[in-house]
Amino acid sequence: MRLGFIGAGNMAQAIIGGIIKNGLVDKAEIIASAATQKTIDKVKSEYGINVTLDNREVAKADILFLAVKPVYYQSVIEEIRDIKTEGQIIVTIAAGKSLEWVAEAYGDERKIIRTMPNTPALVGEGITAVCPNENISDEELSEVCKLLNSFGKAEVIKESMMDAVVAVSGSSPAYVFMFIEAMADAAVAEGMPRAQAYQFAAQSVLGSAKMVLDTGKHPGELKDMVCSPAGTTIEAVRTLEKTGFRSSVMECMKACADKSRSM
């Protein structure tokens, strides 16, 4: 099985790294292209895969990941769409580019899987939404999901949910980083050294997320476990509610999903 990546940025590298680390595909069977020699030299040095500046060479892969930014999808597909290999699966990684849009851009019948991973994939903790078109078999879907699970978790969803996914996982690491930064700033204001403040804030977020996943309990129940009567935590929660914490999060996610729909 030959894998191809048109685009070799952070997300492509996260996928490549996960696949290699888990021994799913031999390095010799992976090829990636990028717009600059500097990028492909870096990828070649770090991962030991084949690299090229020629997108058309990559487009012959059995499973082809289109890992460029959404704004470049049209031009890249126009460049490679006359190349069609038997049984090829095209995996897209772009907000706002529907299965129908990609099929129309190619102009013929293709096997297409739309995905939306997120940047925690870089540390093996990504979550990827997966949506196949009608040309993908169960076996093919399972094969691609196995690759996507190599850098976190993959979940098959309906395409109508994809804009929500962009908001809740695709873009949400940015919200979480802002939250960690804000908590650390507050700790610094209370006298804690900054490096230590980041460690305490980040580990608290990591541990809290793990409690949600491992216990299966409702987040509200877990919150109540921390809130002692007349204690410090409930006072902090009261202040968050007073300043519109939940509403701010929901409004930012709605804006994100709306932007995804309009792309």
C-alpha cells in the first residue's frame, strides 16, 4: 500500500509520524510533496520517507491525503485530477470542503473520505472525524480509520455534523490554549513562577479531560465533586457563570461552525 501526502505541514507530519511509529506502513511506501525544498528536506530528514516537489508524482498513491490548506484545494485538484489509479482512496483534510465539492472538483467518480483531525495529533492525542462517500467500502473505511487511529482516535460521523466537529475539536485546541494561558497568567499574578504556572494549568486540563473520558460521568457531575459547600471552587464557578463563561464558549463555537459552513 503506497501512501501519498500532497502538503507536508504539521498535520501531514502528525499523520506520517503516527503511521510510522505504529509500523502500519513502511517508510519506503510513503511519499510527500510540499511547495518548498526546505519543507521536503525537513520531512525527509525527520521521517525518512520519499519526498518530491511534484504533486503529480504523489497523486499516483493508493491512498492520497490532500493535506494542503482549503484555499489551495481547487488549484491542487485541477493539477492532479487527470491522474486516476485503480481503487485509489482520496482523503481530504479541509474545513468547508464537502464530499460533493471535492467530487465536483475532480469531475468524475472517486472514492473520497472527508476527515477533520486536530493539532493534538502532533502528540498522538488527536481526534479525527471521518465521513466516507458512497463509493467507499466498509473494508476501505476500516483501513483508513486504522491509519487515523495511529495518532489518536477516529470516529465515523454523518457529514451534516462536520461543521460542529470543526467547532468542538478542529478549532477547540486554540480555545483550550487560551484557557491554559489565562489560568497561568492568574497564577503568576498570585506569585507563581510562569513555567510552573503553565505546568500546573496544563496538567489540570489534561487530568480533567482524562476523568471525563475514563469515568464516563457527566462533566456536571465531575464539577459538583470539586465544589464543596461554601468552598473556593464554587465561588470560582459562581464568578465564571456571572461573567458568561459558558455563553462565551458556546458563542465562539457557533461563530466557528458558521464560518466553516460559509467556506
